Amino acid sequence: MHRITVIGGGFAGLTAAITAAEAGAQVTVHEAHHTLGGRARTADGPYRTNEGPHALYNGGPHWSWLRQRGLIGPLAPIPPLEGARLRLRHRGALRRTPPLAMLRLLRRGAGRAPVDTDFLTWATAVAGEEGARAAAHYSAVALFHHDPGSLSAAFVQERLRRATKLPPEAHYPRGGWGGLIDRMAARAWDLGVRMETLSRVDTLPTDTPVIVATSLDAARRLLGDPALTWPSGRTVLVDLAVRTRRGDAFIVSDLDAPGWLERFTAQDRTLAPAGEQLIQGQIPISPHASKADGVARAEQLLDAGFAGWRERVTWRRTAVANGRTGAVDLPGTSWRDRPAVDRGDGVYLAGDQVASPGVLSEVSFNSALTAASLALGRPAPLDLERA
């Protein structure tokens, strides 16, 4: 019987643990925090916030995997976008529809964007500079990067199309992502997985295959491998509760600069006390910008979409996520160029900056499934090229 050690009890770690345990392995999960979940934790208390806005896309293989095991659970219904007040800030004013030039980039005739050209250059040739910049800024909802136009055109195009697809691919587990994590932990427990919290690992075990399902920074320190690096984003996270008022926007997307606000209680009233609304947002900032710069931009979006919000605030929290928002691919690179899952000597990586395809949490899932299969000595159950 295989024995496998998983370091990290977030979405990737639990996926790997469940996959290995279903194959008959004895699995131990070590989580340094006192609770499981990693960045997918949902806060306790009256305001059920995640670490930044979270959505579960249904276009990847993880959706089928979770559904087959009954792990998705109840979903909060997405309100109709028109009735829910989707607003786009363009040229300093709110509008209901994107500029026509931006829509040209969403048509099939736009073609497949190249890997080795930056998005702004490619998109400008297709739709003009104004449409290219608006599309790049809109795509920041799935990028968390201050300059999406500078990234690989193929990388940004995939995320832009996924984020604008109708009907929407994004879904929201009712009560926050914590419920999803709880169901995954219960599944792992039923399979006999041993889960140790407050268990920080400083030295890799040598008697079992090891799946390192931590952030890339933590994996680099643990493995002592300076090559474990990859670009990521830097973004200001804003959580805000306000007293309910008719006319508040559901989503405010900034097309003048990267930025996104979302009223999560529009689809899930359980996330805040009665009479209050929970707004979560992310404002990408450059490596040299301050937190205050991002907060100021968030407040500009709040002024545009949530009239009188300052007088209605009941709770507020801000933070900076640096290198914790997934991989971004520069021109000339793709997911295949990121740090490999197989590190040799029975060590495997899983996480959102590893060499696996997908959008947002899909990268963690795909890499975790691959890592578990390799640790078991089995062929990968997932065709990454098609995933």
C-alpha cells in the first residue's frame, strides 16, 4: 500500500489527498494553519469573506470531478446581469455595455492570439488601442495583475473569453468557499486521510512520496530550490459591508484601469447580516505602488457604483496580496514553462503557479491531480493539453 505525504491543506492539497486515498494510499496531510483551506478559507463571524473575491468556473475538469463526488454543494444563483446592475466604468463614466471595439475581441473572427506577443500589441491590431486597453483591464478580474496588456496575448485572451462567456461560467458556493473546503475535508476523512493542523513541515520526509501543495514561495524555501519562481500579481483586496440601499450595483468593472468590485450578497444573502450588503473587490497595483494607492482607486469605483457608501459602512477591511493570486504568463511563455510538477526524488508540486493549464483554481486542481497520479506511480488521468 502506498504511503503519501501532502504538505498544505488548501484546495490543491485536499484534491491531491482525496485522489491518492481513493486509489488506496495511506495519506497524511500537514497544514501549518489551525484550519484547512489555504486561500479558500471563509472567515467566521457575521461577514463571510474569502481571501479576495472567489468564483468557481464550470468550464474545467475540476467541475465534473467535484460534482461526481457531491462536493460542490448548494450554489448561490447569479442574478440576471441587467437586473443586477452590471456596470462598466469607461472614460470616467459608468455604462451598461462595453465599448464596441472591445466586443470585436470577443468574436470568433478575432482569431487565436499568439503566445509570443503581448496582449496590447495583438489586440490593438484587431480592435484599436481603446478597445484593446478596455479588454485588457476587464480581464483583470481573472488576472489580478496591474498591466494585463503586457502579458502573453494567448494567456489574456483565454481569461477574457472565459470571464465574458454567456451564460456565465462563474459560480459561487453558498456561504462562501469554506463550505466547499469542509465537504472536501469530510470526504478525505471518510477515506481515512490523516489531517494534522498546526503542523508546519520544515524538512521533507524521505520515507514517502511528498506532494508540496503550498504557495510557490513556501515551496522554494522548503525545497531549497531558487529556481521555483514565476511571475504573479500584486493586488489590494477590499472587503466592505454597507447598509442596504436600492440601486447599488452588482458588479463595477473598471475599463480605464484594472479593478473590480462585486456585491456578493446580490446572489447570497447569507454572507452578511440582514439589512447589510457585502462588497469585495480587487485593485491590482504595480510593484512600486502603495496600498493607499489601491485603496484610493477602490474608493473611486465605490463612489461610482454605490452612492453614499461612506455613510453606510458598518465594517471594512483591506489587505495586499503579493504573489498570492496565481501565475501570469509573460510573452513567449505558457503554462508549460512554469515550474514542473515532478521535482524528482519522489517530490511533486501542486498549486496555482505550477505547470498546469486552467483559469484560477483550475490550475491548482489540475496540478494536484497530476501530482497524486505521479506519486502513485500511475499515468496521469488528465490530458493537460485538452484540460
